[in-house]
Amino acid sequence: MNRSEQPLIPIKADDYKAYKDDMTVFLKEVQWSPDQRTAKNAEIDLTFLIQNKGLGVNQTDSISILKNAVRLSKDRILLSNATSFVMNTLRDGLCIGKHVATSFEKSSGLDVLLQRNKDGALHQSELPEFHDKLSTQSAVLLFVAAYYIVYKLNNYETDVVTSINIDFGGIPELKLSRPSSAISNALYYYGAYIERSNTVNNDMELVKMTLLYFEALLEEIQMRKGALSFTEFYTNVHYKLEGTDFILDGFESTFSAAATSIQFNKTKMEDIVANHDAKHMFKRFAERLLCHDVTVGKNPMLELGGLPSITMADGKPGTGKSMLIAATATMIAERCEWLDIPFLFWPLPENIISTFQGGSAERAIEWFRPMQDASKIIFAPIDDAENNLEERTRQGVSAGVRELIGVFLRNTEGAYAINNGNRLISLFTNIPDQIDKAVLSRIQYRVSMDGAVTKEDFIDQDFIWWRKYKEMMPDFVDAKDPKSYNYMDFQKEVRSLAELESGPYEFKIDDIQAIYNDAEQHFDPTDHEFFGAFYQKILQRYPFFSSRDLRNIQKAVDARIIDFDLPEVWWDNPETFFRQDYDTKLNMLKELTKSNLGSLSFSELRLREALNYIETAVRINETGINRDIKETAKRMFISEEASKQIRNGEISF
């Protein structure tokens, strides 16, 4: 059974809050007999855990987490907001864990074994199964509790918590013999860190320590999950906490529920000068993402073939790439809010490359994990992509970059690269030729961003700048308006790329035109055989061309076939389309697709996209060579000029 087909079990507030009093008892006082050998043999200093206790074998130590909460709040009557949030999160997490563990108990038959054990009727042959199920139940309880706690705290005062540095030694001991012991064990060491480590001295440090501890607890349980038995009674179902996006998927800790959108500057597409094809296509990508059906976790646009999973925009610095990121995010966010769909703006972090071995891969995996969440619309831009996805064969490329690229490739077109049609990964770069070739081959749609080019473009870019003065002080800007041009007319939105393309294709690279002319002498461009011969000649001239490039051309054609506006009535009334069932939406889009091409033939569209893709690929491939030639020529010129000035006595040492 696929994960998307597994049953979704709701967790209601009344279900888990029934355990509230039981879990509060553990927070008031938790008792445990710490393993002395663990403290002595650990690589880290754990003496603080049992300091001044003088514990002997089998003696019990106790800690009150609530008393420590009062101490950190510095108020005997009211807990501080941060401390209260942590305590409520701890209790709710334990309650949810207990509820799910109880469900496991019933579905696995553990409840029957517990009753037989209580009655003294448990046969000796049943003991292994009994203990295995108790151990798995304990792991389920702690995993669910820890996962919920991390989910909640990841969203709390993120800027403040991230800036706090605390020494955390890890989980000293984890016992999974039975649920009550597992809770006592986990909370005892958590409480010891708070009370005795001398690292938690205020409420925000409490938040940080709690986050670190339960993240480590999650990792510890995941390391042990392979040794657990009867896990299918937990992993074969999904759980969802009602009223939230908190979802349990076995022992997977994707943290997709905890991921929150990064803030961005609100920008409109019309504020970007020129770049008509880039603005148009990213508007199309945004609209197609919004066709995603969160109920079934699929997108009919993906099925129609017009939604590339990876795109790229390249151009000189200052041509509007960062503005396009913000404008695309703004459009998706506004329409997601209108349609009541969660939106995640998820740019690649600036600190993705770690100085530690394996650290970059871990960070990259964490970045990809939220993109597996089919309940959100996700826009994941990578700005200045040449910095983090640099060609691996270049001299001096760090191990961290290699790790990131490895994760990127596996998660975009690997065996387990799942695309639900709800995410768009977009690369933005000034130097596309420096991006790793394998990464470039994954890009299914490419647009160039040249910025302002025409006289009207420059007039409009100036207008966007000085109009603020005119709005504040009408008489301040005294320059005369253009006589035959209305501001921003050249920046009006195009309805389709066909509006930008008139007449035959204009070649930019002579070699490509020569190859095309050669193929055209033998075959008609409307025949399938023409493309076979044309692609073969391209491969002979440019060995980097491959079957993946051909697939990318096909995706570009698919995207153009469905290059149409969604009817305004669909946006005005979401019930007419967006809230229909998946099959209905698919059929409605098919009807639009049939009527979209108009007088444009499939052969013409196919040829134009093939030529555009190949010329772009060749341009990117040759840009690096041309740049190296210019740099070499520049160094030679400087050297010759320096020699000349030395000979003429213009420079003395």
C-alpha cells in the first residue's frame, strides 16, 4: 500500500486531553534510578546528573520539572509566557504520545497480553511477544511526544532561540521497557539538564534546551527503530492532529509540519521592468501550482505535463532576478490565502554549506524534507545558485558543495524523488555556466532575464523610481513627460508567449542555424524524422546533449501547450474549479488545453521550443569558455602594458 493510500486517523483534542492529569504527575515529580555505568562510561561529562546525591545501586533520584519552571520564571505565582508555552507543549506532547501508544496497544493485541499478564494467565511462550510489543509501544509514545514538542518549539520565537548557544551533551540513557518507565527515563534526564547542568538560566534558554533535547531523542529512537518489532501496527496508518498541520507518518521525522515560511518583501510582477517571458512563465507556474488538490495530494497540471519541477532564470546582476523571486512568492501567497491553502516559501538557506564533514548533506536533507508535504503549496527558490551548486570539476570546490549537489540530484530525479505537483524549485543565477552540469540537466524550463533593453524600458524603470516624489510633492519632479508614450505601457502583462513571438524563429547562434539548415535539406520540419536527424547532428556537434535534454525539451513543449489563463470566474468563485474533486478539475483543464493552441500547430511549437532550449544550453556551455578567453586576454594586455611602461621609464621601482 502506498503511503498516500494509507488511512488518516484524526487525533481529537478530547482524545488526548483525557491523559492530561496522568502526564501532569510526571511533570510535578519524576523519579528514576540512573544507570551509574552510563554516567561513568560516557564520553561526555555527565556528573552533573547525579551530583551531590551519593546514590548507591538501585537508589532513586527525583526531579520536579514544574518547580524548575517556576524558578526560571522568577515568579512564584505566574509562569513566564515562554515557560508556560514549554510546559503546555511538554504535557500536550506526552498526552498525544500516550493516545497514539494506546491505539497501538489495541491494534497490535498488546491489550490482550496485558490483561492476561495481569490475570497471571500469560504463557511463557508469549513473553517475547509481550516484551517486544511493550518496547515498541514505549518507542511510539516517546517518538510522538518528541516529534510534537519539536514541531511546536520550532515555531516559537525563532530568531531569539536560534541565536542562543547552549552546550548539550546528548541523551545519556534511553530505556524502552514499558511506557511509564520510558516517560520517567526521558523526563528525568531532561529535568537534570534543566536543573543541574548550569546551562539553563532563563526561560528562553529553557526553550532552546527543550528543543535540543527532544530533537536528540527523536534521533535516538530513529536509530533504534530497525530493532523494534510489530511496528506495522503504528507505521501502517497516518495520524493528523485536528485543527493543525501536524501529521504522523510512522517514524519519519520530516519536520514538514514544523517548517514555516521565510519572510519576503511583497512585490508585484508589474514592478519588474522588461523580462516579459520570465514574468509570464513564473506567473503560469504559480497558477499551475495552485491547481494542486491537497485532498488527494496530486496536481492535474502535473498529469497534463505542464508543470516543471525545476526551473531556472539567468541574467546579468541587477536584471530583476531577486525581484522575480519576491513577486512569484507574493502572487502564490495571496492566492493561497484566498483559496485557504497553506503556503510555504522555502528558499535555500544561506548557511547550507557546513564546515563539518557530512554537515552540508544533513542540512540539504532537512531542506528537502518539507517538500514531501503534499498539504502545502511550496516555492523553493535558490538565489545565486552558482555559489552553492558550483560545477564539481572546478578546482577548489568544497566537500560541502559536493554533498549538497549529491542530495539535490537524488531528491530531484532519484529513485525516491517524489513530486506531488505542489512544489517548484527555481534556480536564479548570474553565471549559469558555473553551475554543475548534472544540476543543469535537471532543469526543465529556462528563461533569460536581460532587464531593461528598450528606450521604453529605461523610461519605465526611471518612472518607478521617481513617482514616489511626485506622489509626495506633485511639483517636485519638473521633467517633462514623453510625448508619444504612456508610462508602463511596455510592461503590461502578456496573455501568452505567442504574443512575444511573431514570424519565423530568429537564430542567435550560427552553428545551430547551420545544423538546422542541413537537417531541413533532407527532412520536412513537420515530420518526426526531421527531429531525429536534427538531434543526432546536435549531439555530434555538442557532445553534452543527451536524452535528458530531449526530455526537458518535451517538458517545455508541454508547458507551452497549456499556456492559457485560468478563467476569471474560477478565481472569483473557488467553488467553480479549485474546490471541485480531482477528476472534475482534470477534465476542465483538458477542455481548456484542447482550445488553447488556436492557429498555432503542434509542429511549430515543438520546433520553436527545441531551438530555444538548444541555443540556451549552448550559450550557457560556451559562456564559461568565452569568459576565460576574455580574462586571459585581459591579463595578457595588462602584462604587455606593464612591460611597455617599464621600458619607457613610466614606472620606476
